[in-house]
Amino acid sequence: MFSRSARNSTAVVALCASVWSVTAAWVPAQAGSTPPTGAPANSKLCPDGTIKIGIAKAKTGGFALFDQPGGNGSMIAIDQLNAGGGVAGCKLVADWADTKSDPAVGKEVTTKLITDGAKVIIAPSDFDIGVGSSLAAKEANVFAISPEASSTDWPKAAGPNMVVTAITVKDLGEAQGKFANEKGWVNGYSVVNETYNFFTATEDAFKSVYSGKIADRSVVAEDATDYSAVISRIRGISPAPDFIYLADYFPHVGTFIKQLRDAGLDTPVLGNATYASPDLPKAVGETRMSQVYYASQSYYEGAGVAPAVQAFNDTYQQQFGTFPPNANSIAGFEGVMLLAKALEAAGTTDAAALAKAFSELTDVALPGSKVVKFVDGYTVRSSAIIGYDEAGHPKLVEQIEPSA
């Protein structure tokens, strides 16, 4: 198990791209706080000197596990931008409404946020949970963004004025397939939680690239806690699988891998960014993690991370009292930084203009990753393959570039 502690009460990070740079001291984020006044108003972008950002994310319910860290990361970005003077002279004001992990409630609170003056909506972290929020924004002709979502289907469902800015299921799945091919794994077994589109869509992308054979497949329930039947089935496969493709999220994957190792199977496990948690090695057993790998947007959780990522981690821990609990935290931060760039380029909060500005973003360097371009409302990104050393410490295995 590894840990991080805050080195400073204020962290500084520089985010540099070929035409964009933000460097500012971070200050504690307070959702709905009033930013400093005194800056001249931008008559087109923010006539009163502020842009209200509506955050429709779960603070309660099961999905808060993902929405809360993402929203916290977005709040850190908003405060950093404000500390640096805002976006083109406009201060960002955040209003966070709890969706309670319910798509219907998400639509209701998004409508209320827009009624209360939100010019941009930051939607939940997942298509299935957040589609109601994005549709409410569509009905009001307000731009929506999900910094943590990966579904390429979401912008299609929500219309042209919606973007998802995390690494896509396509890039994640293809990176998994390329890595499995590099490892020489020719025989696999899939274990999939089909509750979320994210897992099935990533699995489809993986299969489109993987050159080996998936010998068998099991579907696991969202509330599963005992995986003995699946593990017995895996044990009965002949020849034994070279790896297990495990499409689920922490803490479920921690329970599964622990039971797999307890059963005496050291089969490699391959997953996705929802594995990212400092508690995963503790759940499985630190010395039993060396054959666990996953594809992610960013490498943020181990030794040797980029200085800007370390600064973000330190700020998150100082502010919220814990190391970032999953990858949604830094994705939430990076999404707002992309939003700031699009707002500056568009010079307006008009939904169509913002969508056009996003479509023209290319080669944007962020703390933990790089966006190559946007296509149809989603990103094309490089992927990080994360593994673990013999002591259970996360490590960067390799970076995989996206397909053409």
C-alpha cells in the first residue's frame, strides 16, 4: 500500500500546450462560492464578470463513488482558474446540485441549475447515470460536458452541444487489446459487469483489436460479492486462460481478484481505469498485485508521476483530507481546463459556439495526459497501461498511442 501526504498548503501547477498555458496557485474550493470581484466584465462572454457553471453530480447514493471525486477535481480547476484571473477576464462561479445517483433526479436538478443561471452544465460521470442531465441541457440549448465519461454514444444521444472529455471506451479497449497482443496472450476469459454501457462498449473495442481468442465469458451482477462459481468455471477451462479480461470497477474488482488469488490462481488480470484506487492493493494483498494491469487516461497514483500530477494530488489531499480516490478526480480537473480553453476560444457561452471550439482543439497537453483531437464530441487520447510491482506499488508500464 502506498500513500501520499500534502507537502504544501498551496500547490502550484503549470499546464502547457503549444498555444495555452495556465499557472496559478490553488486555493480551497467551495462549491457555489462567490469569486473575487473587480475584474472588468467581458461584454460577450460574461457581461456581469462571471460565468455560472452548474455541476450536476452525485454527492449521495452509490454513484457518488465516481461523481464526488470528479466534481472535487473540477472545483480545484475552477478555483485555480479564478486565482489566475479567470477565463478571458471572467470568473467562474460553481453551483453543485446533488443528483443522488438517480438519472431522473439528475434531469430535475439540471433544469433547476439552468433556471438559476447556469451557462454550462457539468454532467455526471457516466452515460447511463447522466443522460437525463444532458438531455435537460439539450432542451434548454445549454452546453454540457462530462469530464470523466468515456462513452462515444453519449454525444450522439445528447446532441451536438455535448462533449465527453475523458479517454473513450474505444481508446481504452483498443489499448487493452494492443497490450494483450504485446504480452503474447492468445487465450483469454472475459468477466463483465453489464450494468453499465461503459464495460460492454470497452469490451467490444478490446475484441476489435485483440488477436487471440476469448475461450469463455461470464456476466457478473452489480451487487455480486461471491465470485466462486465464476472462478470455478475459469479453473475448468483447458487450456488454462493466459489472462482474465475483468470489466468491472473497484471495489468489485478488489473482491474478485482477492478470491481468485485465494483460490490459488495467479492468472494475469486486465482491466480499465475504474480499477484506479489506492485501496485496490490493500483489498487484494500488496504482494499479489504483480499480474494486475489496467488501461487508463492518466498515470497518477504511483511513484514517478509528472510534477503537475503530483501537485494536483497534493492539493486534493490537502483540501479533502485523502489521496484522490480514483481516476475521476484528475479527469474532472482536466475536463474543466479543456472547458476553459474552449470558452476562451469561443468568446461566448453559446452552446453551438462552444461545441465548435471543442471540435477545433488539438494537441492539448494536460497534467496527466494529452488530447490529440476531438471527434464527434469525444476525445482521441493516448492511453497509459498501469501495473504493479512485487510490493503492490502502482507503476507506469507503457504509453499506447491511439489508433489513426
